[in-house]
Amino acid sequence: MYSPEITIALEQLTTGYIARGNQRVVSKNLNAELYKGELTCLLGVNGAGKSTLLRTLSAFIPSISGKISLLNKNLKEYEPKELSKLIGVVLTGRMEQSGLSVYDMVSMGRSPYTGFWGTLEEEDRRIVSQAIQQIKITHLQERTMDTLSDGERQKVMIAKALAQETPVIFLDEPTAFLDFPSKVEMMQMLQGLAHNMGKTVFLSTHDLELALQIADKLWLLDAEKLVTGTPKELAQKGYMDQFFNIPGILFNKDNLTYQIER
């Protein structure tokens, strides 16, 4: 029987940060796994701690307690250069990149192998071109970043992560600022990276219904707990109603959609 490969495991993880010299706990005793070849979406209301968890898993901020295992090794035991070859991170933000071409931006994904000011070798250029083709932005590669739409910029940053050749890709709100057709295209593209390339793709999102329709697994996070499972499993067990209990909004467990009560 097929057993999916665990890429990342959380064991009794407590997350938080330092604010004005004081430690603030955000989430406690989290236990969960991420798997190779799966798209997993992190869901929760504002303030649930999604960004803090994502930053902790990315090693941008340290955990307060507990353990994060990456490929059967404690995350804290990795050197930054090692992590840059294992985890690619795509953050959502309107960064100023005027004058930088799409090709040059994607090429920056090779910096863990060449150094920030390193020269691209023939193999690096092949990998960059391949990433551009896989995300279907060949027609954009000569454009400068400041001329792109929000959706085009997101695709470029995902191509950059692909060029980094990491088995794990984390994304923070990748569908923010996008119109609905672009949101669907983005989620389908990320699903394809997981299923077709064997990547572990983990993203936070507020696009609840899209996540329900497209994700392989969901992580539902609130101040009290973290619940994980397939969308169907979580729906049938009533967790979608618990986590997103909104007056006037009804959740349909059969087709995984929310409807306005009339």
C-alpha cells in the first residue's frame, strides 16, 4: 500500500514572537505533517496566527518550543545556505523592482548555488529558462517587473522559487490582489507543481472555497488548536462549521461550498 512521504513534521510546536522585549505566544502545541506531492492550504480567521506559523516554518523566526522536522532533521540544525536549497518562499507584497527584468528576477532563484553576485553558468540558465517555461511566462521574460500586473508578478516569483530547485515551496497569500479567474489559475498551477513535480506546496489563504475545491489537505488554525485533513474529512466532521461559523452563511458539506441564507 502506498504511504506518502512526510516532508515536514510539527511536534508540540508553540509559535510566537518578541514584542517590546516581551514574548508573545500565538499558537500552542501544534502537531501536523506536510507531504511530498501535495498542495496544503492553511486557513483561519484574521489573527489566528497563520503568518506567524508560516514564518516559523520558513525559519524566519524561531519557535518558542516544540520541534519542526524537515526531511527527518531538526529545522534548527540546518545552516541558512542549506535551507535555501530546501525551502523556497514566495511572499505577497508590492515590492519595488523597477528596471529589473523578469528573466533577471527568476535568475535570482539560482543565488543559493552561485552566490548573490554569482555568474550564471550554462546549467543555471537552462534551469531558469525551464522554470519560466513551466510557469508559462516566456512571453514576459524581457519585460521589467514594474510593468507587470499583480498576477503576472506572482507567477514570476513562483518561477523564481522553481529555479531555486527546492523540494518545499511556501507561499503567503499567493492569490491576494488577484481577480477571480486569476485566483483559480494560480491555485491550479500550484496544484500542478505539487502533483506533477512532487513538490510540497504549502500556502496560507483567505480564499476559503477555492482551497476547499483544490487543496489536497487543509490546516485549520485558530487560537485553541490546529486541525488537519482532507477538505471532505474536515467538512464531514463539522470542523468547517466550527472554524467559520458566520451568521447568515450556511456550509454545504456535500459540495464544499458556502451559501448565503435566504
